[in-house]
Amino acid sequence: KSNFKDATIKWGLGISLIAFLSVDIIIVRSFAESGSIIAALIYPLLIILVFVVMCIFSVLSYSARFDDSIKASIYKSAVLVANNLGWMIFLLIILFMALYIIRFLVFFTILLPGAYCCLIHYVFEHIYKKIGWIEEEKTEHKF
């Protein structure tokens, strides 16, 4: 029950941060149409928004695997994203491709979210094993 409560708080913080940054981007974009110098802020805001989305992937996966405080898990997830930027960009590209496919082929709305969650699980298990946060299971085969 406490893990669910912590995950809900983390999810709420992530969504509120995404909403805040999205509103900022919309406001800055309106300044861009008027030709203001503030329009130069749109690129750093987009980079921060992408980083926050990648951190949400990481923090929810980390929370499902490890019991840690909210502050520690957010910090470790941000470090994890920064150290594995290639994998995070790969997950983000796959997410946008899935959303693009769903836009035109609505049937895939049923299949792609589950497939995407399986991909996220595989990528984070690979990252956790590479870092050494989890040990590889050694199985003995008896014939």
C-alpha cells in the first residue's frame, strides 16, 4: 500500500511538471509568433520537457523494482537517465512512433501500449543488470 502511495505521488509530480512545462512552451510559442526575443526559450524548454518525460519512464520503473524514498528514487532516476541517454532516446522515439501508428490505425490502440510496456521492462532490466543493481539469475538446468 505504501508503494502505491509513493508511486501515485511520483506520477502526480511528473504529470504536474509536464503540464507546467507544456503551458510554458505554449506561452513562449505565442511570443515567437509576435517576434519577441523570449521565443529563444522554446528550445531549452523542449529539452527539459523531453528529459522530464524520460525521467518519468525511469522513476516509475525504478519504483516498481526498488523500495526507496521519493526524493532518493527521483534523484537516482535522473542520474540513470543522464547515464543511459541513448536508451532513453530510443524509448522516446518508439513511443512517438507508436503514437503515430495509433493515429492512423486505431486497432493498434489495443496492442501497442502492452508491447511498449514490455519493451520498457526489457530495457530497464538490461540497464539495471549493466549497472549492477540487480544480479543475474543463475539457473541450473537438470535433465
